[in-house]
Amino acid sequence: MSAEVRTAPLPAGADLAAGGPQPGLPLSELEVDRLRADFPILSRQINAHRLVYLDSAASAQCPTPVLAAMEHYVTTMHANVHRGVHSLSQWATDAYEQSRERVR
């Protein structure tokens, strides 16, 4: 199997490794606004207050880059990972393994 995903590039904004705030450091107001912009649901107001909810024990909100990456995967290569010899399965496996390397 190739180490390169052989599909169309991710949509604009789907590069999850691009820049951003550093863990453990306080966020500036600009960084908070930029982060909020990645979560469309946070633009809503509930009872005249900005929504601040991100997760609970049962669910979590998804940022736009994650939604874009999920849509790209489902619409271009969705298949069983590590279980097939056909092209879709190989592409899905390559993407899966590349994702694992990025978060290590």
C-alpha cells in the first residue's frame, strides 16, 4: 500500500494540523473568536445569551474543519480500513494511518 492518499485534496479549511493556539497557554480574545468561528452552533443565542456549550457526557460539537474532513472521507473513500484489497479500502487505510501519525 502507498503511504500517500490518492484522492482529491481536503476542502479548504480542513487542514486540522494548521497553526492555532498552543496547549496550556491562555487564549487571546482574537484566538477565542477564531476558535468560536470553527463551531457554527456557537453563533446561536439561547435566551439572549451566546451559546458556550461544547460537550457533555453524551455528545460533542464538531468544528467545521472536522465536518469537512468527515464529508471528504465519506464522499470519496469510505470503506473498511485494514480489511480490503480494493482501491477504496486501500485509500481509507492510507488516510487512517496518516491521521494516526499526525496525532502522535
